[in-house]
Amino acid sequence: MVNIVQMHLSQYGVASSQATPIRLLLRSFEQDFRDGVDINLGAEYVNEKTIPITSLMEAMRAVAGDPTKYRQAFNYGDPAGSANLIESLQRFLTRMRVGGLDANSIARKRMAVGASGATSILDALTVLVEPGLVVTSDPMCYIYADVLERRGFEILAIPEDLEGISLALLDRKLREIQGGVGRIAFFYVMTVNDPTCTVLSNARRCALYEVAASLSAKQGRTIPIFYDLAYELLLHDPKAEPLRSVLPQDDLGIAYEIGTLSKVVAPALRIGYLLGPDGPLMNAFVQKTNDFGMSPSVFLQEMGSYLLEYHMAEQLTAVRTAYRDRALAVRAGIEESLGPILEDCVGGDAGFFYYLTFRDIETHLDSPFFRFLTRTTGEPRVMYVPGECCVHRQGELVERGRRQLRLSYGFEEVPSILRALTLMREAAKHVRC
């Protein structure tokens, strides 16, 4: 019998050969999920009722039925993205004054469409940018942080306050970096943070840009800052200040925005875009898309273009209203069921997450609280994302993260979420007894 040694995997391949603990956990929960019994508060999914099925079907028929306007919709296309979609996105951003952008500001920048949604843009950056330190928030987008580390990057996680990344802590961390700021690859900031849904204030996003600009000028090299707008269109608090883009003030050409239609229309459209200065990074990004699959799906892009032109205004109103109603109902449930045992609760103004910090109840994967809610003895089970998965392993929030959890009010219906909160109260009583 011939002995064959295992193939030699790359560093990324070796790191990816084992699923992350949270992915194993969610997969296990999903495999034997009982509809109407178990409750999934850990899902990243949008609420099914916010997906405009009728408009999507109309868009499908319109694209398929008009080969003149939507040329070669079922073929390969431009790796930079459909001209129709790019023009529709530009009109949408200016018409709705997203980020306060106007036609002149957008005309000075270049837009390219991701191969498969915004996640493909984030993934491309891990290949196109030389590995180094990535400055981001803590708690952090744990999915992307894990990808970055598997690609050979290091995370410099900066705790946030109510306006986003703390400037004082950022300054201290930058001075403490071993090897100096020359190791920084880029800044990555979610304007509505996942997991906390903390909204990055206008003042803070400008201040972070100035930090990246100052470092770029001092080192004589571009240190880009990427603003991830994944949940920005889901700012549903009517009292919140309108969010403003830093792109108009970016004279150095270091700021980029990553946008998506997944959260406000449908994830299955797989539409994400990169908006920023033209140059080598943009050229490399388009080539990466070409290498990945020739082009983004032309048919889905044309559907997205149609929806932006004819249904986006009404869809934005509907989806923001839906999540606002859910946020208020769930916040009331949190106060009623968990209020006395919570130290902090953030979120609820944008996106669809609340981030809870308990006073003395641990929530990590090995905690009695977690085991009670995921027991397999026949009772309803509740899944959430433990805070230990959301804070950086070498960061300053490790101990605090053991008492935290992310709760999604996006996927499940409100009665189920309120029921889950009651079960969490029971779990807390079980732990204390």
C-alpha cells in the first residue's frame, strides 16, 4: 500500500482547516434547530419580513425582459461592476444625501462592485494589502478579525466609548506598539459597530481620519482607513444626527467606504461596493474580482440597479420603521426581564443588535448560564453570541467579555425574542442558585 503524505497547505489553509468555535457552535445549533421551539438570537440574518419579495420579482422580470437596457444580463460582465448599477448607486447616494455626499464629491472618487457582496471586498483587502497591524474597535467584528488573523495580520483592538473608538486609548495604544506605527497596515472602522451597534459619531469619524492622515504624512506612505457602512443605512433612531462621510475632506486619498444593500434589501443580492480614491488599490481590487470569477453576477447587479431606481426610497422607510419598532419592543423586554442584573446595554439606535453586559453573570461558552440555555433535555434552547467571541483575545476587555453577549433582534419575531429574554432570566436565577 502506498503511503501518501498530506498536501502542504498555506499558512491561511492551515489556519482555516479548523472551524472557529463560534462557527461550530452556530452550525451545531442550526443542524437540529426546532422551529417554534428553539430561538436563535445569534444569527447575522436580516428579518425575512423586511425583504421586498414583490419588488425583487418585479426586478427579475424587468431585467430579463429588457435586453436593450440590461445588456448581457446572463453573461459575464465588467469586473469593475455593471455600469447601470454603479450609476444607480451614485444617483441613490446623492439623491438620498447618504453621508451628506453630493454629485461633485462622488465624481472625484471611483466606485467598484465587489465580487460577492461587501464580504468579498473585505476578503480582497486581506490579499491586496501587505500584512501588518489593523487598527479596529474592541468589541470588534469578530468574523472579519478572525479572517485577518488567518491571513497573517495582527489586530490592534481599541476599546470604544459611546461615540466609537476611544481617541485617548487609541493614542496610548499607538505609543505602546512594539515595532512602532510603521507596522500599521490600515484602519478598519464600522460606522455602526458589530457587535455593539455603537454609532460612530461624525466628530469621531473625522478625528479617526485625521489620525490616519497624520500618520500617513509623518511616515510618507499611505495608511488607508476603511469605513464599513454595513449598517449605516439602518440608522433608525429619528433623533439621531445625520451621519456624514469623510470622503469630501480626504485630500490625501486614504479614505474608503464599503457599502452594501444586504441589510436593507436582501443579502442574496450579494451587492457591495467600494468607494474611494482612484489608484493602485482600486486597480488591484478590480483585478482581484476578475481573478475571483470574471465579474460580479451581472443579473443580480442589474436587479439591484432596478431596485435602486424604482423602489429604494420606500424600501428604506419600510425597513427602518420595522427595525425601529422591534428595537423599542425588545429594549422594553430587556428592561423587564434582565434590567436589575445588567451593568450595561448598548445598541438599539441602528442595525439590529443589543450588546449586554451583566453585573456578575458569566456568559461564555463554558458558563452555567450558556449551558442552561443550550441544554438538550427537551426544553427550548436559546442561542446568542458570547461576548468572549467579540472581544480581542489579547485586548483589554477579555475579562469583561466573559460577562457580555450580543443579542440579535433581526431574525426572530418579537414574541420569540421576549420569550428568550424570560429564559435568560431563568438561566440567571439557575446560576445564582
